Amino acid sequence: MDAVLETDHPAASKAGVVDCDIHPAFSKPGELAAFLPERWKAHVRDFGMPTPNVYVGALAYPRLAHGMRRDSYPPAGGPPASDLSFMQEQLLDPLNIEFGILQPLSTGHGTLNLELGAALCQATNDWQIDKWLSKDARLRGSIVVPQEDAAASVREIERRAPDRRFVQISVTPRSLEPLGRKRYWLIYEAAQHHDLPISMHSAAYGARANTGAGWTSFYIEEHFAFSHAAQTNLASMIFEGVFEAFPNLKVILVEGGFAWFAPLIWRMEREWERMQAEVPHLKRRPTDYVRDCVYLTTQPVEEPPVNRHLSDILRWVGTERLLFSTDYPHWDFDHPDHAFKVPLTPQERRAILRDNAVKLFRLA
Amino acid sequence: MAQHVVCRSDEIPVGGSRRVNVAGRDIAIFNVDGTFAAIANRCPHEGASLCKGRIYGLIRSDEPGQYWVERPGELVRCPWHGWEFDIRTGKSYCDPARTRVKSYDVSVTKGSALQEGPYQIEVYEVSLQDNYIVLTL
């Protein structure tokens, strides 16, 4: 990269951008309590919200700049992305975000007490409506579900599905079992029924260690391991037959990288040719399922040492299944004008930045 | 080579920064231990505003658990992905030959001297007693 850059800021994409990964935050601890019934408020006060994580209320590793864009702290106070007006001023307006999809990182996904998890998810979804969706028509929500309790998850999906401001169902990848296992199928059945994609966002928390081999020493390893969790769950969903059972289900792998996608599928194809007798419940090839059912978000964009290699990667993965995301306000934010440092046709650029998401989520 | 008066020198404290727009250019001015330096405000990676970055030094280490800071106050770390630039030269720490931001000449001049030109003063009432930061384009 030979980069002496002093030009004026180029206009953000004229056609509008759909940002598929915005992390809304509480202004202060305890903000969610207003959305919890008394019974659960008292429970949290007296017993806390135990999860399988060893660190209660903290991240396992210190992060670059506390994991936040250093310029994203609202001038009015509070944590990054806790103040709608500053989010509008810093993200939605200047980047020409036509639709922004909220990805709340909820404790409700993973509490050990499943009833509490269900209450926290319901509260998080009410909070999305109250603080964000009802205040800015560009924002869209994610139905957060207590994924280890599929029946409770379905109840929450049924409760939210009529509200079209919720455009997807959010599950986290470090689940109790690989996400293709039958214990989760009720969630997929409801997702397909309501035409709501499953969004699987990489997470620092979960029921399991951050790698299949146990805990890493460093944050740099964990950040990298997000891809592994996405790969494991994608393979599980394909080979357990999720996409055979629910051919219209859509799954979005969020913030897990995408360069690995093509070689993983190539390898699956080769293995399937040799070993398909073991999985006769699959009527189609792995590549057929992913073509119809799987999408990936782009942030953090891959940055090969030779820029033009990104062009190859984008075409191997398929520009029709990539969805632009910023990850605002996290430190590894991507800007729509600068994330793709390769020539793209106007159609490809528009597909990634906007049109794929508009079609997938039926936004316009 | 036009010279532009951008602000009073006491408006940027030691360790501080200020974003200015001079002749259409977005420029970040820093006060490094009492001397001023100016670089283009946009990170060449994804365009973040460098004047919002943390001003720091180089963290060195020769073994786990041992570290120290060299050249404190001489580098700015991009507020987004943490790319580090030498405030005085605009060169990045990781790839100084190729990845850099434009560096500008700045100096401090007495208000009394500014009365004589060739300075371009756009916004400021210049008082004779104060010192001013002058940027050369």
C-alpha cells in the first residue's frame, strides 16, 4: 500500500448503505432492569446472572482501546453507541446508512438459568424497540433468543415476528452443542416459517471455550478464533441436514471473516464425493446448500498483502452472498468507502453495500 | 508557498491536538512537548481522523512481563485500528517508507511579526503580544 492520502473525504456511497452489524449499548449499567419483570429484577439483584464464563461482567482478555473506536464516546457521556443522536451524527448520517441492523450482545443468550435467559432476551428485545427502533426509522432489530432453550426461543420469535422492524434472529456460535444439532431445530423451523434469517454473530462469550482445544492465552488468538467457530457451526448445519430439512432457511455468519469460505467449501465438496454414504440424509451437495442458504458479513474485511488478491477472494466467495457491516462502535470498524481497496464493478459494490441485504431482509 | 495562521499557540496544550482546515486540507496539529507538528488528518487505511487518536510513544519489550515506553508523546495511534504514525514526519511505525501521511511545516511566530505578511489570516484577530502557529503549504 503506497498511501500518501490527503484528498478530501469522498462522498459515502450515493445509493445508500445497509450496515448489518451495529452494536447498541446501554447508557448505564442496569438500564435493562426497566424492561424486566419484578420477579427477575429481584433475582438478578439477589443472585446475579451467572454464565459459563469465568469472568463475571468482564471480558476474558484486555482489548485494544477497550475494544472501542476511540472517537466513538458520545460527547454527552456514556459508553460508545449508547446515544442515538451521536450514532446518527457519527455513523448513520455521514455514511449514508439507509438501514442499520442492530446486533445487541445480550447476556440472555448464555445464562445458566434458562428462565432468566428468556426474561433477559425478552427485555433486550423490548429495549431495542424502546430505545432504538421507535426513535430512528433506519434501524432494524435482531430477535435475541435464549438459544439453549429452543421452546422458549420459539415463544420469543412468535412474540416478535409480527413486528417487521425485527429482521433476523440472533444466536451466538459458542453454543452448548454444534448449531446443526437437533436441539436447535425448533428455532430454525420458526425462522423459516417467518422468513427471518438466523444471524450468528461471533462472540467473546459462550457456553464453551473460545477454541475447540480450550482457552487461548491472548486476545489476538481469540479474535482469530471467531472464524473457527463460524466454520464449525457451518459444517455442523450442513452435515446434520439443517438445510435439507429447512431449504428456505437463511443463515448469516457475522464477523467471522470470509476468505476461508471458498476453500472450506471446496474441501467439503471433495470429502462429500468420497464419503457421502455416511450422510445419506443430504440429498444435495454442500455447495448447493450454501448457495441457497448462507451469507457472510464483510467486517473485518480481509486485507491480503497484495490488495488485488482481495478481488479473487470476493469472487470465490461470491459477491452475491456478502453483506457489508461496520461493527460500529468497535475498534475494528470498517468504512464503506475504504474497506474494499480493489476495483469492483458498480453492480458488485452496490450489491455488497446495499442490494444483497435489502433483498435478504426485504427492506425496501 | 502560502503561509497560514491557524491559531494561537496556547490553544493547543502539550500533548494536545487540534483539527484545522487550511485551503481545503484537513490537517491535524499536535503539540509534542512544546514544539508543534502538523500532519494530514486522515489515516491512509480507512480514513479515520488522526487528531482523535491517542498520543503515545513506542512500547518496547524484550521478554514477557517486561516493557517500557520510548519516545513518549511522539506518535499518534489511529482511533480505529491502532495504526501508529510519527507525528513529526507522518511516517507509520510499521512501514515508514510506504505508509505515511503528509507532513506539513509549522512554526510559531509573534503576533507583531505577522502584521508584515506574507501571511494569510482568515479568521483571527491577531494581537501583537501573542504567539501564533503558522502553517506553510
